[in-house]
Amino acid sequence: MAAAPSVGAVRSALDSTVLVDVLHGDFAARASVTQAVAEGVALACGAVYAELVSGERAPEVVRAILHQLGVELDPSTDLALWTLAGERHAQYLSRRRAAKVPDDRRLLLADFIIGAHAVVRADCLVTADAGIYATYFPDLTLRRY
């Protein structure tokens, strides 16, 4: 079990993109994760975990990698998180319909769950792909690597 974060510690949620890049040897991504851990707590929500497992990695391997990196798995599922994710995804879908954009390139609901998790459970989101989060989560502090 990880030690409790110190007062003033930063709670950084991690996007799947960062962890996938770490797994592919990206030094900037690894440095961002290392910085997040050093500043307080680095969190991976259940959607990030699921995306890593869906990348053809065994669940126990994903958990071992997160542990080795010092990243905490945060599978919380409180109603505020799910509500925010659903509302922001609905905004996205509404904008697409209004623009008459075909549905074949829709962003996945998981992206909105990751953003909502960061708003509800963390102080910031570390990501390589800030576009969706800047647009649909303007209340979220983003840290790009």
C-alpha cells in the first residue's frame, strides 16, 4: 500500500497515451510519469487500465508495470465521475450531429471517462493528446509532455 500523499502533494491523473508511450520506450513520457510520482500521487483510472489490458497485455503484467512505475490504480466509480463523463460525451456527440460529421470517427467514451476521472479525483491530467480534454474539460489543468 502506498504512503499517504503529503499536504500540498499534486494528484496527477495519467492518460493512456502517456503510459503506452512509456511502454514503447519514450523517455519524455517516462520523465513525465516520474515527475508526477515525485510531486505526489500518479493515478491511472479504470478506463486507462482497461485500455492497457486491451493492448494485448495480461492484467497481471499491466498491474506490475504500474507498480514498477509508482502509479496507483484508481478504479473508483463514483456517480459524479460517471455523470460528468456522460454529460461531456453528450456535448461532443451533439456538436458532431450539428456539424453533420459521420459517426465513424467518434471519440471513445473512455476518453471522456479519463477526463472526468481527472476532474473529480485529481489536480491535473498528464497527456500527450490534449485536444479533446482542452475542448470538453476546460476546467481541467493539463500537463503535456
